[in-house]
Amino acid sequence: MLVLHDFKEMVKEQIEYRELLYQMTLRDLLIRYKQTAMGFGWAVFMPLVNTAMFSVIFTRVARIETPVAYPLFAFCGLLIWNFFASSLRFSVLSLTGNSNLVQKVYFPREVFPLSAVLVCLVDLVIGALVLVALMIYYQVAPTAALFALPVIVLVTLTFTIAVALFLAMANLFYRDVKYLFEVAITVWMFATSVVYPLNSIGGTLGVVLALNPMTQIIEAYRAVLLYGRLPDAIPFGMTAAFSLVFLAVSWRAFHRAEFAFAENI
């Protein structure tokens, strides 16, 4: 009952400070793109460049077969992965980068990693327009499975926010985390079916990769957008359940550690 009461209070706080979250997200958007020549174009440019590079590697060298045209397959995976990786990259520094605010008056510090995720969500929406254009070009029409997309987005946000809260808190107490993160996120990408189909990896390694939550999330997007079917119920259901539990644990740990944030800036 005490734990349930804590979560009610935490949710209540977020509702009370929703205007602050909006202002922080708007501020971060303006700061990020104010001095860049391409602005929001970067949200599209990097996935396109990576798609072109991996298309050469996997279609001409490795000759991997995919259910749809490889550029469309790869761009879909890279778009979701870039959202995830960028969210974490900005979240890991969100507390230490706002030390002047963390040390001042009280407000829920979850605002910082949450705003980082929301900024990257804007990038995702912009990049999704290119994905739609590629679907039209390769004549991939949406089906009724598209109605499951909001659920997949919700699971994506749940898992991303859970990891973001954990990393932001960890980097505040242990400053080496931001350096280890850059190595870990690169390894994590190649341990996820971002640029190759999951069925191309067999044996024990394939089973291990299938347990990766981001693999199931990206495969779910491909299923409803590119393959015209619902995601595999059991693997995606397990990912959704894990994401929810992870968010609960990560959020509560973050909230309980807030009292020590100012001392560790």
C-alpha cells in the first residue's frame, strides 16, 4: 500500500508540474536547433545516411534478404533506434547539465530526462514523414494492423523513459557512466535487429538477441507498418510487461534518490 501511495504522489507531481515539463521541452528544442544550419533536418539526415551506408554493406556485400526493400527495412529500424539512442544520450547528461536548477527550489527532477525524451520524440515524428514517403515509393500500403501503432509507441516510450531515468540518476552519482554509455549504446545497436532481420541470426545468439527489448520493439514497428500484420503476441507482450515493471522500479529509485541529487552535483 505504501508503494502504491508513493506512485500516486509521483503521478500527481507530474500533473502539477506539466507546464514546467512543457517549458523545459520547448527550451531544449530551441537550444538544440538554434545554432544548426539544418535544424530539424538532422532528424532525417542521419537515418538516411546510415540507411545508404548499410544498404551497400548488407545488399551488395553480405547479400542479406529482407521481407521488404532493404532501404525501407533499414530506415524503419534506424529511425526508431535513433530516437531511443538520442533520448538516452541527452538524458544521461540531463541532471548534471542543469546543475544550477537541480540545486535550487524543489520540483520533480524527472522533468529533465522526460524533456530529453520528448524532444527526441519530435525528431521521430519528423523522421516518420520520410518513412511514409519511402513506403509510398516502395508501394507498401498500410493495413488494419496500423491501429496497433499507438500501443507500440506507448511501449517504446515506457522502456525509453525507464532507461533514461536510470541513466540520468546513475551519471549524477558516478560520472564515468556517460563514457561507458557511448560504448554500451554502440554494442547495443548491433545486438538489436536494427539493420538486419532477426531470422538471419540463428542458434543461441539469435535467441539472446530476441530477448533484447529493443529488438522486439523495432520488429513490432516493422510488423504493423511494413508487413501489414500485428506483432508476435508473446514476445511483444513480454517486452511490454518488462518495460512497465522496469519503469516502475526505475522511477521509484529515481524519486527516492532525489534528496541526494543537490549534494552530488
